[in-house]
Amino acid sequence: MAQIDLSTVVLELTAVNSDAITSFRHPDNEAFLVPVEPSDQEPVHRRAREGTPLANSQSVRAFLRTDCYPYDPLLGWVFGRKDEEEECDFFLGTKEQGVSRKHFRIDHNWKAMTLILTNMSGHGTKWASPDARNSDRVMTSRAILPGEQYSISAGAVELILQIPARGEDEQANFDSNIGRLRLEVEEATPTMNGLKIEPPGPITPLVVGRQRRFVLQNVIGSGAMALVYKAVDFETGDVYAAKAYKLAENTDLHLLSMLNEIKILQKLEHRNIIEYIDLFKDPDPILVMEMAVKSLAEHKITRVNDCVALLKDCLAGLTYLHKEKIIHRDVKPANILLTNENPTQWKLSDFGLSKIAEITTTFCGSPSYLAPEIGGLEYSAYTATVDIWALGIVGLEYTCGIPPGKAKLLQDRTKRGPWNDAVIRQIPLSSLARYLRLMLEPVPAKRPSAATMADMLESWADSSGEVLRNASQHEEGPATKRLRFKATMP
């Protein structure tokens, strides 16, 4: 049997019935084919084999590969009748078999790095995913995910799609190969008829009502209330974060926090607030949000300008929140997310402790980031400026480090004084220090608003690329466990 280099394989296609085998063996498809012995055949999903069985003695597979570029890189690999010269990349069948001139195409959602099948036929493309009891007719698109097999048909032609499992070295080589294909796509010039599709025929009316359109994959985070999954939109291939709440395992207070987070996030829309996408039940609520690259707690800041950019983004988000009469109440590195790296874009997230109010008295938040007024007398009132203090602590932490060994003092709120004094003493003597001093003003009434601080930081004009020196790591506990820069900035 001929061998195939999996580091070049984007997608494996297996012929399921005799119509598919005949089409696969068309001379125009020779570059895609590798004959397969029955013993080497991967198990085909049971539902994919219902109907016409695969003739084992004639089993054939086709491979879309990075070393066999599509005719039009902007479209990807186009499957159809190939009635016109170079109209399609892969001959799928004839008009008599129910195959359209251009039936579907397979390409990438390059932003999410997800493989997509897009229908190009007015008749649709029949599709059955592994967890589907019945197949449906795709008129738009579907994501093709690793580790799954999909049964599809175009007219009478039935086939299986799957992304091959690769070893570590094969995956590394594949990533390099797919990167070159991506460059080819970015440099390509569109063809005149590249996006032409056939006029649609009669379409079954859509079912009214919310339907789950996301596939949950691996867990990317966890907390007391929920697990966070990587979620893929099965139509577009876009990747999101899905927060699956665990209702049975949570207290009434946790459930109240969940409802509060959903209610607040649904009404927010700002470039520095993590974006709400959708909400569905399965059976517990699942909140779908924009996917981030990482949190600030996982990120290294090495230049003063980078810290200023972080503060500007967060202040812009807080200005918006406070204008909407919302106090975040839990600003800390774990709740500040990086959604774009070049240029950087930071967004506030996790609104479980947020409050729609101008003044509140509830004692809550992460100890190391609590403003002095929250740690004062029981039921003492505080305002949105507690978020400014917390962000000031974040700025201090990522420039010279917050005072080590003081977290235990916060367990007794009567000892807030020593903590506050230690914080103020830690502020470095630098051009950035005057901004941090304002944000860490112990008297709430004298502490500037987010809008005022944002306006002041707009005047920042340090273009020296000043580096934060003598970076070191240490741990104080779960509230402050992350990289610290203990250097005095000149």
C-alpha cells in the first residue's frame, strides 16, 4: 500500500458506496488518491455505514494535502462535477448522480484555525456528525473537528470526512506546512467566479427557537461554579469560551452570582469588555463568550509602555462600566484577558461579583486587591473607585511587585492600615509612579474616576521602550500567585 505523509494531510476522505468509489477513481482525482487495504482501514462510524455498505475489496481514500494546493486558494478545495476547465479541484460525480456543478468546498477559518465545509449547492449537502441521531441538509457551513468522523453525501455520492491523528513530530511539521498554505491564501488574488453558487431550490422552513450550535471540546479552565470549555461554532468554525455552570454542585449564593454575571454581560458592549456571544441550556446553563489568548496572570510584561497600554485598556473598560452604573468589584490579573497580541488588546471579564449600583456595602473581592474602604467597618459604603484601587494594585504588581508576605494581614480587616502603608511605600519613583499614586489614594473621595485616569494616561509619551529589570518570580498564595517585577524603574 502506498504511504502518505500525515504532516501534509489536511483532511482524509473515505469512499462509502460504489458511487463514491467510482467518482474517487476519476482520472482528475489521481493526485488525491491512495489505495487502502481493508486491514488498514480506520473503523467507520456505524451511522455512516447505514445504507449502501462500503465494498472492502475496493476501499479507496483521498487526501487533501498542503503540497497539493487548491486551484483557488481563497476558496479552498472545491468539489463538484467539473463541467468546465479547472472549475473544481475534486471530481465528485455527475449530474445524474445528483452532484451540483460546485457542490461544496473545504477550506479554513484561518482566524480560528478550524477546517470548514461550506455548501455551494442549491440542493444542500447531507451531513451527519457522530453525535447526531439524524442527518440534516447543510445549506451554509459546518466545522470539521479533530477526533471526529463525519458522514456526508452529495446526491448519491457518500463519503466519510476525518482529520487524521498525528504524532508529535508530524503535528509540528504539519503546523509548518499549513502556515505556508496560509501565506499562499493571504497572497492570492480572487478569481472572477470564485464565489458563484447555483440558485437554491425549495428549502425546508427553519425550526423556530434557540438551538445549540456549539461543540464543546477540551476544558480550558475551572472554578467553584463552572467549567470553561473550548467551544467551536459548528457552522463557522469560530472558537469561543463556554462557561458551563454546575447547578447541582453550587450554593444559592453561587447561583445568584451566576445569574448576576449573565444578566450583566448580556447588556455590555465595549472593546475592552469580554464579548457575550450566546446562552443555552444543556441541561445546565452554558454561557458562551469571546475566546481569549490568555489572562494577565499568565502573561509577562517586560516594558513600561506595555504596562501603560494595559492600564489604558482597563481604564477604558472601567469607564464604560461605571457609566453604566456597574462596579466590577473583582479587578485582578486572572480577570483581565488578552484577546489580541499584536497589537495587544486587554479586556475585563468575570462579572460574577459585579454590582449594578453607584454605592454598595457588600464585602467581597480578592484580598490583595481590596480597596481600604472595603476592609473598613462592617457595612461601610464604597463606590466605583474601588475598581481604580484594584487596578492600581495590578499596575504596581507588574512594575515593582506588591508587598510580599502581607496577604495574611487581610484576614483581619482591622489590620488594613499596615497593608495600605506597605502598598504606598512600594510605589516606585518614576514617571509612572504619579499615576499609580493617584489610583492608590487611600481616601476614596480623593481617588480619581476611571474616566479622569484614562484622560491623564493619554498624555503618556514614553517612547524609550524602557525595560522592567531584575524580573523574578515568587509565590504568596492563590490570591497573588504570578510573575512579579521587583525593580525600581528609573
